[in-house]
Amino acid sequence: MTAAPDAALAEPLLDVAGLTLRFGGTTAIRDVGFGAGEGSLLAIIGPNGAGKTSILNCLSGVYRPQEGTIRYRGEDLRGMRPDVIARLGVARMFQNIELFENLTVLDNLMLGRHRHLRYGTLAALLYGGKARRAETENRRVVEDIIDFLEIQAIRGSLVGMLPYGLKKRVELGRALAMEPTLLLLDEPVAGMNVEETEDMARFILDIRGELGVTMIMIEHEMGLVMDIADQVLVLDFGRRIALGPPAQVQRDPAVVKAYLGEAS
Amino acid sequence: MTAGTVTRGRSTGTVIRGRSTGAVRGRPLLRTSYAAEQAIWNTPAKRAWTLALVVAVLALPFFLSRDLTSLMTTVFIMAIAGIGLNLVTGYAGQVSLGHAFFMGLGAYTAAVFGGAGDDELVGLGLDMAVWLPMAGVVPALVGLVVAPLAARVRGLYLAILTLGLVFIGEHVFKEARSITGGVGVGRAPAEPVLFGLDLRARYHVFGYILSREAVFYFVCFAIFVVMAMAARNLVRSKPGRAFAAVRDRDVAAALMGVSLRRTKTLAFTISSFYAGVAGALLVVVIGRVTPTSWDLFLSIDLLAVILIGGIATISGSILGAAFVVLTPRLVSELADVVPFISTSPSSGFLSVFQLQTMLFGALIVLFLVLEPRGLYGLWVRVRNYWKAWPFSY
């Protein structure tokens, strides 16, 4: 990726410093710092239990880190409720699918539009001009996302009935429906076959290339990470052991040691 | 298709000007606008059947006896309460056993604002246009106060917490004699005088004599339609989706920007409003009630309404209300025919009351096991069968 150095040098959208998260006596994340420039794609990798998902949970407000700062567009996200952070434009795709199973694909995507629907409860009860207009306008946006992700055929299906790969796609759609500035992807291609992985990679590249959304992606699929990430953050036991462009990280002795064990 | 269109927005759906339904002649199921698809009655069949049903309901009191008319009025009222409970329990997933309390609160609020006062009872004797909204607003406010507590717990704990409301309520109702009349005495309900029109009198309309039961039937039907429509609007728009999101995955809901506390509070508040209105209307139909009427059994009846009718459906709540209100009557009619059922509690093998309690219990178990979507689910099965007929797939 030639765009990598420029993206990394740009004004950081997200700047995390000294992040520390403890559960009782266990330290899940220890003094981790990183940044993500506007429109860049940061990949987080590391062995199981390294604290990757915990970092995303801190960013989206599900966990409250004890120390450190999470500066996002000049605001400190630490201590904010998840719904407040979401309204600031941080969207999330989960490792284990967290869709609303009893709702249709359309309703799931419309829930992504929640923060963009600006009418009150009274308007909803009456379903008059304002609510009706807002619903229709946002439906239009949702339909564009449905087109983009090529899920037209299943828009009316209950999400619970869909196969795994499509659920992942719907979840990406729900996150996109939020029109996020920062998109957190937790293993977007886990459990997918080659074809589905390629589709997802194409969507991720399109999201960055055409929508300019900044992304932080946790992924174990190294081929994907090396291909599409601008920066790679490597964690091991909650510590940052490397941060840099993919090619550089790949050769880092600390990373090799974490993944392959002590060199003989 | 490229990603750029996501932000640009495009003009999908060729809206045919001047056709509000969005249907094309000869192709009734082809929808050409989002508004047409999002409509409540989005197929011609739904429109036709709803219209037929409304006509039937409006004609009914002219053919029914007065006590059956009152029974049908009770169906509408229980449907209002059931819709309220379904909003909080079915849609928002917050189990509430406390709805008897809110119904009682609504009934007494109405009695205070609309009932006749004397030296023992507080009563302002206001018009129904005042006491009916107040019967909803006061329970809603109490719901608003209780909700932050309720929003902190879930599942079984919430069931116990709301159960506590019923017992606290019963105690308060028993003790507040100047409002409720006290145990064994009770008080007369609020007076149904709407905009100066006395709903207890008979009216002559186009040569027909409308009994007071029929007059109240029409009034309750109108209130029911308005409240059912409002609930349906709620659940198909932003707050309703937020309810379902909180029910299905609360963490994911929060990460969509849905405030859990606000959403649960809203569900409790609106639901209490519905319960209060239903309570106020219910006493007008059944007359003087003692404070012990608002007990756990009423709450369980309401749960039966939504469990038998169909969780998280508005039409299911209506079916459930009809079932729960009409079945006891049917059972007692049967008592004359079936030998071992007696209408008096002391004689015979089974009394009507015992039979109906057993019947509800058995039905709730059967529905939970066999068709969790309730009567509504059965209806969906029947509909799908005939849609595919004569093929079985």
C-alpha cells in the first residue's frame, strides 16, 4: 500500500496513550498507545488473549480502562457510556455476531440509522409527516447500503435464519448505516471461506477508498492484514510489542518471537 | 455498484405521483414507494379484512344482548392493557408483573378526577375528557419514577421487583380509604360524561335505541383504535426498534447509540399509561370494585393475554384479550351442557372458575411449548398455508 505513509502522517483521528485495563488482579492491557490517522486502516494482531478485543471494548465504552487517554476528535472517550460514544460516530462490528436475531435485515440496518433519526416519541406515536419522512429518507440510505453489500435478496429475511457469512455482511451493513467516522472491526473474516474473505476484503477497501472511513481491524488472517493495513499494532499479553507498517512489523524479532517462539 | 453511492443517496423507488398507496393497477403487491411498503396495511387483503372487521365490530351491538355488549367492551379494554404490557414485555423484553397496580392506579386516578365526592371520598366530578387522560398520565408518571429502578435489573429480578409493586399497591389501595373506599366497600367509578354528553343514558340514533352498554362500547372501541394505532406506529418506528434491540442484544443496542436507560424508561412509562387508561375504563364497565381487585391474578391474566395472543405483536394482544375475556363466558355457558361442570363453587366435580383457571394454565404451557408466537403465530401458519395452497411448501 503506497498510501500508508501519508495516512499515518495525517492529523490523527484517534490517539490512544497509556491505556491500562485491569480485571481485579489481572492486567488485560498494559500501557498501550497507538494512533490512527484520518482515513487510515490500523490492524491489531496478536496471539489469543493478547487483549485485542479488550482494546476495542475500551474504545467503544463497553470496558472502562483504569488509566490512559483515548482522544478521538479532541475528546476523551474514557468513561463515556457506549451509546454516547456511538453517537459520536464510532461503529463496531463484533467477533461473535451481535445482530438482533428476531428482526429483519432491514430493521437491523435501520437500527444502525438510530442516531440519524431525529424525531421524538410523540412523533413516532402519531407517525405523522416528520416521522414518516425521516423513516423514508433513512430507508433510502439503508437501501444504498443493501446495494453496496449486495444483500438485496435477503433484505426482508429474519436475521436469525441467515447463514454465517451473510450475517457478517449484515453486521458490516449495520455498522455502515451509522455513517461512522471510526469503524471498529473485530475479526471480520473469521470463519469465512476464501471467496467470502475476498468479498469482505473488497468491501473493506471500498469503505476506506470511497467513504474515507477510518478503520481499526482485528484480524488473524495475516494475508489480509499484510495486504490492506496501513499500520499494524502487535500485542502480546496486553503489551504493545510492535507498531508500524506491515512490512516492517513482519520482520520485527519481537513479533516473530511472540508468534513462533524463541528462535533456535 | 460502488461505495460512493452510500453517501450520495440515490432516488430509488419511482414514486408515481398522485397515488398515495404506491400500488399499480392490476399489480396490488408491487410497491413503488418506501412509504407504501412501510404502511401498516400494506396489502389489499389486509385493507379489505380490516375494513370488514371494523364494520362487523360496529354492527355488533345491534345484534348482541346488553351483557354481551359489555363483555365485548371488556375485550377492547383488556386489549388496551394487553398492548401496553406487550410494549414493555413483548417488545422491550422487560418482564412486568406489576400491571395490575398500574391499572388500579389508573382506576383510582379516574375516580378522584371524575367521581362524585362526599365527606368520606375525594372526588372532583370532572369530565371524561379530563379524567381519562389523567388516568393515563398519573400511572405513567409513577412508571417514570419506578423505571430507573427497574432498568437496573433484568429477568427474574425484574419480575420480582414488579411483583413487589402489586403488593405495595394493594396495601396502599386498602389503606387510602378516602380515595379507594377501603376494603369491602370500594367506590363507584368515575362518571362517564364525555364533553357534557352523559354516556350512561340511552340514545336514539336513526331510529335505533342505543343502550348505555352500546354507547360505552362505541366509546371504548374508538379509544382502543386510537391507542392500538399509536402503539403500532411506535413499534414500526425508531422507539419500537430500539425496544426490540434492547430486548435482543442490549450491548449491541448501546453500541448503535441506543440509550438503554432511556429506552427502558420510555417502555415502562408508555406501558403504564396504557394500563392506567384500561383500568379506568374497566371499572366503568364492571362498576364498584374493592381495592383487592388489583391483585396478582389480574397481572397474570394480562400475561395470559400476551402469551396466548402473541408476544411482540399488537394484533396478537387483541386476539389474546378476546380469548382471555370470552373464554370464561364460553366455559360457563358450557356448564349447562356438560354434566360435571357446575356454576356454583360448592357443588359438582369442577366449578367454572376452577375449570377456567386450569384452562388458562394449560393453554399458557401449551402455547409456550408448541407455538411461542401464540394465536398470532397460529394465524400466520394458516395464512402461509393458504398462500401456498394447494402446495405444501
